[in-house]
Amino acid sequence: MEGKDLITCRIAATLQDGAFPGEKRKWIVISYCAFVVCMIAAFAFLASSLLSSYAREGESVAAAAITVTVIAAAILLLIGAWGYLIVRNARMRKHILQWLEDAAELSADAKVIDVQRISLLFPRAKVQVSFVLEGRKMTRESGKQGKIGSGYQSFWMRYDKRPVRILYSARYDQVMILKDT
């Protein structure tokens, strides 16, 4: 593993994008491919079973076609959602590699500054990280600057009122939180 790849494996999250899967990215792609193949095989089997069943019972083939279409749409939605996650993680990795060019490792204090309780089981939080760089105290919040409502994830609850190690890129004004070791 090269230097930057080694560092990306240590990154738990970025304030801009949230949790980062790191070294799990290969398994995500492999599992996606396996999922797509299984879904296509299951769909082909289900479609042929439904069509032959409807044809045997003398029912409308149109009803079978509608059922098959609904199932196909659901499968395509799942494949699309998983594909979106893969693209999002690849874009996040690309950003992190850019930010690492001038990143400095620092100590920081994290705290949750707001909590949204949309779900009773999984409250979503917005976190704030404070650190000192060249004698100046700096504070950054999770989320994209200027985007209302961004930066809330249940993942941030674990960072409430605790010290963290960060990588800060001054050129891009980005904070990457390192995994606990």
C-alpha cells in the first residue's frame, strides 16, 4: 500500500461528507457485482415462473407482465441505490486524496452542536471540531458550507465531547477525522 492509501485507511470521516468506508471499498464493489448478478438471476427465474404460471392457469398475461414490471423496477431501484453509494465513495476518496496534499495532523476537540430527532431510534447529529493551527483557534462544522440541512448523521453522535485526531487541509479548508487507534 502506498503512502496516501495507507493514510486513507486511517480516515474515519470528513466533515464535508461524513463517514468514509476506507479500505472496505473493494468489498463494496465486489458485493455490488455479486448482488447485481444474483438479482438478475432471481428476476429471470421469477419472470419465467410467473409467465408460465399465468399461461397455465389461463389468466391474463397482462397481469403477469405488470407484476414482472413492478418487480423489475424494484430491483433496478436497489441496484441504482447501491451504485450511487459506490460512486459517492469513489468521489469522496478522490477528494480525500486531494486534501492530503497539504494536510497537517492536529489534535482537536469535537462536540455535537445540534441533534435532529426524525427517528426515535437513530437521532442525527451535527458535529463541531475546534483546533489550533499556527496559534489561531479554528472551528469547523460538519456539512457542506452554504447547504442548509447538511452535515447531520447518526455517525456523529460518537464524537460528542471528546478529543480527536484530525488531518486539516488549509488549501481546501477541509477536516478529516482519523480513526481511533
